[in-house]
Amino acid sequence: MARKPQFGPGTSIVAENRRRQMDPSRRLPIVRNVTEEDIVLLLGHRAPGSAYPSAHPPLAEQQEPDCPMRKLVSPTEGAKAGDRVRYIQFADSMFNAPCQPYQRTYVEMYRFRGIDPGTLSGRQIVECRERDLEKYSKELIETDLFDPARSGLRGATVHGHSLRLSEDGMMFDALQRCILDRDGIVKYVKDQVGVPLDRPVSVGKPMDEDWLKRKSTIFHSLVGTPLRNDPEYIEYLQRIHSLRTKYGFMPMEG
């Protein structure tokens, strides 16, 4: 009997969104288009059209000793070419952003190869070979994992983004990397670390509140789906908390 993966508990829309995003057999909907050149500009690691800097010669040119793991695991395109390792980092608003730090790591681990993700309280970073990163970044920005107003590329100076929204619904950004232009489109005027761009990069219009609530992976008592509405998820969390607590005390029988 084939094993069916279980990506998470819960019966709420938030729980279903989490499972849908993590399941690699389910294709993520593309909701905007960002060109490859614009992705390179947003990342800020190299100039568009320039060659990929390398960390080592291509694998085909190296004389590595015979290894069974190399026969089992095929390298990514970036690893084949010897690309250096670079990163993209996201910040997500707690006000119904489509994704959030821990969820991003789960999603990336299921869907992408050759990555090193890192999760913090208010941001999430993923590192990998540069040409692989650009491919993954395009998917992370073009699909419904991203909203131009509630998700942000923040390579540095992240703090304060989840505390409030501005009057136009945009997240606070101390470096003001992106703006909501008069045409209703969000445009990045700086790259992810705050370096000014030669031209604005459009990432589309912010989604409306109904869409955000339907797509959110965040439980929120005031503006979204309360956790108390999902008893199965609460039972799961209580079980994990109980087991972790008991293990911490290491109770002994008798």
C-alpha cells in the first residue's frame, strides 16, 4: 500500500492552505509575471546579463574520486556550473500574508533542491547556488506565496514590518524598498538590501482582503481565521507541547 504524505493537521482554510503549499504534487497558481531580469535586479547579487561568478570549476571538469552518492543524487544546475551561494530573504505581515517564516521553510524543503533555509521570528532566508536561486525566487514571487503589500523582500533591516500596516495597506519598511504607485501597482525602487535601482521593478497590484483571507497560512483572531475554529489543530499543538514538556523533565517511572 502506497504511503500518503501528511503535511499537517487541521480542518480550517488556514490548515488546508498550509498543506496545499507544501505538497509538491500540487502546482502553485501563478498570479503575476516578473521577468528574469527583474528578479536579478531585486536580488542585487549580480548585474543582469553578466556571467555567474563561480566558487569552483564545473563538476564536469573536476576529477573527483568515485562516490556512490554522486551516482544517486544528481546535482542542480548551479552546482554543476560551480556557482557561488547567494540568498533571498522574505518578511511577511501577520495581517493575512499568504505565507510566513516557518511555512516558507516547509514549502521550500518540499519543493526545491540544494537549498539551505533559515527561519527567524519575523523573516525567512533561503540560500543556494545562484542560478538555482533565481529560478526558485521567480516561483516564490510570481505565485500565490507572495503578495506585493503583505510580503516583502528584505535582505536587511527587517524589523517593524508586522507591527502595523500603513493607510494604503502596505507593510512598514524602514528602508522603503517598494512603493504603492499612483497606478495601484507596487514597485521596488531598491533591491532587497536597500541599494537604489536604476529603474523601478513592478511586482503587481496588492490582492484584496478577501483573497488574502482565503489564501492566508496565519491564524489570526481579529482579521483572519482564529485558531479556536480548528479543534484538530489545537489538539495537535497540545500533543506536541505535552510531549516536549515531558521530555524536558525526563520523568521516570515509579
